Amino acid sequence: MAALRSFEPYARSLLRLVAGFCFSLHGLQKLFGLFGGLGGHGGRASLFSLPGVAGCLEVVGGLLILLGLFTVPGAFILSGEMAVAYFMTHFPRGFFPIGNGGELAALYSFIYLYLFAAGPGPLSLDALLRRKST
């Protein structure tokens, strides 16, 4: 069991990489109509609308999370974004995420809350910059 625990920082880095990559795809979908776009028909969000601002946060924040750069403040902001998205969009449809379509928002919110508390892991630009500064 102790041997498995030594892999935890690397597993956290892998979680961060996958979450950041997938999250940025949601932003690209909103902003540029990629991957089916909004509504599955190539639609794009207006940059100054709520979905447009969310798309900007998702592209920029997702890429920063992917790179492990400014991970702690970025994860805090993105966790909040996903909590707001959950309560504004999904919660009014029902309490349980499985019924209101809010599983992704809930999961992303708690993944980013975890990264805010735990940090980016060793495979990150944050860790590289920290090593160079000491």
C-alpha cells in the first residue's frame, strides 16, 4: 500500500492533464463551434454572453491546468465557475446530478477544488518553475 501511495503525486498530475485537456475542449466548443458546437449544430457563443465568458474561462483555464501553470488560483476560479454553472443551469431541474444533467459540472467543480487544495503534482510547469527558483 505504501508503494502505491508514492505514485499519488504522479496520478494527480495525470488527473490534472486529462481534466485540463477535456475542459478546454468544452471552451473550444462554445467559442469556435468545434466538436458539434453549442446545441450540437456548430453554434457559437457570443464572446460577451455568459456562455462566451464561460468558454473563455474553459479554454484559457483548461490549458493552464493542462500545463500545470498557475494551477492553484486557476483551479479555484474554475471550481467556482463549475459550481455556478451547476446551480444556475442544472440544480433548477432537480436535486440529483444524474437527473438534472449536472454530473460533469459537479465533477469538474470537485476535481478543481481538489487541485486547488493539493496542487498540480510534480509533472507541471508550476513544479518546474519552483525547482528553478530554489
